[in-house]
Amino acid sequence: MEELVKKGLVKNIGVSNAPCLSVLDMLAYCEIKPVTNQVELHPYFVRKEFQDFHDKWNINVTAYAPIGANAFPLKSDEQKKMSIFEDSVINELAKKHAKSPA
């Protein structure tokens, strides 16, 4: 990917689902660090320490499934029932700011 950036064929490098240890490994040898790491992130899966780590290294975190990932087959039945569209706190905040729950 670095060669593609150097040739001007892509502007940036991004990774997906890279844990912090993998990002540290990349940073140890890369010439061009990743601009973003795309991971599952939503109100029920905030991952504050993960975000803080990426902030420290100035790497953006891009949310995958930002309104929830209820359809994933590995989720428990309880997790599949969780919905930001029915969450009272999220709906209160949405109403307060004249926004949709999404």
C-alpha cells in the first residue's frame, strides 16, 4: 500500500479491525502510517481506550455499523434485541438536539 501512495495511485492507507497491538507493530516499521482504522463502533460498543490509543497516534477511527450491528450472526439474542431506535436515552438526546436517533 505504501508503494501505491508513493506512486500517487491512492492518497491514504487505512486498515480495518486492526487491534492496538497490530497498529503498534505497523507503526514500528511503516514509512506511511495508516490514516484510519475502521472498526465496529456504536453507542453499545464505545471502545474508549481503543479510541484514546488511536488519538495518541493521530489515527482516525472510522465507525463500522455506527447505528448498531444487530444482524451479525455472532451476536447474542440479547444483543440483537438492542436498538438505538428504541433506546430511551438516545431518543431523548435525539429529540433535545432535533436529530434522528441514527
